[in-house]
Amino acid sequence: MAGAVAAGATAPAHAANPYERGPAPTEQSVTATRGHFDTATVSVSSLVRGFGGGTIYYPTDRSQGTFGGVVIAPGYTASESSMSWYGHRIASQGFVVFTIDTTTRYDQPDSRGRQLDAALDYLAEDSRVADRVDGSRLAVMGHSMGGGGTLAVADDRPELKAAIPLTPWHTQKRWSNLQVPTLIIGAENDSVASVRTHSIPFYESLPSSLDRAYLELRGASHFAPNVSNTTIAKYSISWLKRFVDDDTRYNQFLCPPPRTGFGTDFSDYRDSCPH
């Protein structure tokens, strides 16, 4: 295991909400490159069954009990390294994060969804840090075809607590049966998975009763999720905290929705506001 540290003291041991992890959030805390918890990593061999291995990032603090788990898939032709910046950043906020490689770099979205599914089970049941993971509080993220896979596994696994497709690509456009709280992040200048033919139809097809949001990054390309991005991090962390940890302290970052238009980070933003 290799360690990586984050600044800050340990969180209160007994929160009113048993799933709360860390102190009350602030704008500074949700935009920081490192959160409250020290983190470490463990590598997972490519010989594992059902997906291509990867890296698990986890809080080292054992005083908090277990943490929610998040599995993240890369896009077409990409490796887990394209998602590595999410690892310590999200884990240090109080999650066990698993960035995975797919079986081949050319796997299609539904295959990536099945691999996310296998990786969720591995993380919670068989990994070296399984005892740190609350298997009842799991979430998925993914970029491009990994984002399409995120929608697919969320559709098949309604017990998941959150899904965050990042500039997602999928030939299936309607997700009207999906029951998992979903934040879709699109990019205004995406020429690979145009928001007009992917992210927006995906979002609009979700049930109107669902906790859902659509964030569109102003001036951004399809590959914006592959590099450290404070806006993606802030809203992803807030979504995971709200729905994986049931932590309503993070509602303030999701509702009311941010302003859109010139001078903002957003070319579009749509949401139901958390229930």
C-alpha cells in the first residue's frame, strides 16, 4: 500500500446522521484538492474476474466506521489513469473510491456497465479494504462510454445510491425506468458525445420524480472530465455526499441551482433539487 495524505484533523466520531463523514462543509472544503481525511491506495491486479483491475483509494481513519463506495470507469480507448485525479480527491472527502480498467480499451457501454457491476461487488466483498466499505451505500461514475456504462448499471441496479455519468455516450437515449439519483455532466463543445444527442436526451428521459441534475460545462470539450476540474469535483462530491451519505448539509451546493450564462462556469443547468 502507498499512502497519500490530506490536511485536517479527524471528524467527530458521533454525528447525528450515522452516515455523515467529516465536518460541516463549506465552499472551500468542497472545492479543495484534498478533503478532510488522509488517504492511501491499494492496487488491484488485472487478473481479477469481471473487469480489468485498477486502484482503490480509501480513508485511513478507522474511527468513522465504514464509508460509501464509488466505482469509476474510463472512456473508450482510455485507461484508469484518465480517471485517477478523482481518486484521492473524492476519497479524502470520506469515500472508498475504485478507479478501474476495463477488460479491453474498446469495450462498449453495456460491457462497461457490467464491469462496473462486477467491480462494485469486488470492492464491497472481496477487496483488501472490503471491511471499510458499506456495501449498502454504493455509487458509480464514468466518462464517455464509461458514462454510458454508468447509466446502464444504474438502470440494472436500482439499489445504488448515486450515479454520475461524465460527458456520457450511449446509443440508448431513454432511461425512463432508472431509479438511482443521477447527476449528468455534459460539455458545451463536446464533438464526440454532443449534449444535444447524448447528455440532454439522457437527462430529459429520466423520471421527473427522480432526484436528478444536468450540469453543462461552459466552453468545455468531451475530455474535460479527464483532467482535474474544480466544478466537476464540487458537484460530484456534493451529489455523492447527499445521496450516498444522506448528508443534507450538502443541499446548499445543489439547490438553488447555480446561475448560468456569460461569466459563469455553466452553459446550462437543470435539476429537480434534492427531495
